[in-house]
Amino acid sequence: RWFSPPSGLVLDPFAGGSVRGIVAARLGRSYVGMELRAEQVEANRSQMHLVQTEDPAPAWHVGDSRQIARRLPGVEADFLFSCPPYADLERYSDDPADLSTMDYPAFMEAYREVIVGAVSLLKRDRFACFVVGDVREKRGTGPYHNFVSNTIDAIAKTMVRVRGSYALELMFRDYPGEIWVARKDSPMIIGIANEETYVASDVPAILKYTRNVYYIGNLEFAKL
């Protein structure tokens, strides 16, 4: 409710479960998700009985999310919300297109492609949230991957590759005290008052809270 307008559309490029779609519907949001595995999409759809008749029905599509912009060209999302696979920590299929089958460098390259395509479908002045944590090889003795930092870096690199304008606010599960923001051509400001921080598209939205305002520069990335 905080990060998307009423009746807005939520886009999920890693729709490996039904929860985000059902919750979006129960909150009055439309939902479009993409998932590589047809059997998972069918499992998601089997949960439709949890959606009320007055709710917008969530839509799950089978497909490779690296092609999400081409596969869902008519989508204009109000909120990008997803939980990607944690590299190969859990292998979901034997499909070579499945990110969980890839070694970490290949996984990150594919992950960046998904981010670029998904962010390109966001409307102007909208938000994105990826729920991620750090990753250690599943045997517990292999290399440690700072997936949170890698996600931030991937989104930072996306800033110069995405066409169009955007204002993004990003949160990470393992860092609950941090919020990352970025913008390109769309307005975004940070307001500071005592121990509180506000993010908005323009000054009037936060005037009753603070007059101490920082204007985020174009293509600037900030941590709050």
C-alpha cells in the first residue's frame, strides 16, 4: 500500500510461488508474474480459490524473464516486487535457462538481464523492491557471495541501460535499516527531520514533516 497506488499493477519477474500474486489481489492490485517452469505456474493458479471474486485476478505467465520486456510489451507496472533465486542454493529444475542451474558469474549476468527488462516496464515515478539475502554455496564450505551488494551493483549498472525515466526505492531483507534510491529523469527528493527520512517526488508531499530537503541528482544512487 505504501509503494503502489490503489488499483496499481504489480510486476514480478520471479513468480516461483503464489503468495505475492494473492496478496496483491487481496490488496486490490493487479498482478503479473513470469515464471520459467510451467508446473510452478499451474501450482500458482491452483491457489486462485484464495482470491475473492471482487479482487483483480493475478496473472501468471510461463516464460524466461530475461525476455520479460519482449514477452509482456503491454505491461506498465506501478510496482516491481520480486524474490529471485539465491544462485544455485536451491536448484529448481534441469532447464539450462533456469538461473539456479548456473554458476555464480553466469547467474549474475542473467540476473542483470532480468532487472534491466523488468525495470523498463515500470511507469514513471514508481518503485521496485527485490527481497534478497547473502549466499553461501549450498555445501556450506564453498565461497560466500554478497548477493545483497551484487544486487545493488546490478541495479546501479541498470541505471545507464534502462530506456525511459524512473524513480526507484529498493529494500533488502538482510539490511532492514537501509533503503536505496535512484532516479533517471524523474523527480525524487530526500527529506530529513530529526531521526526520520522521507522520500518523495516533490517537496509539497513532505512539507508538513520537514523543510530540510536534498534533491537527488540524475542517475544518482543513494543509501538512506
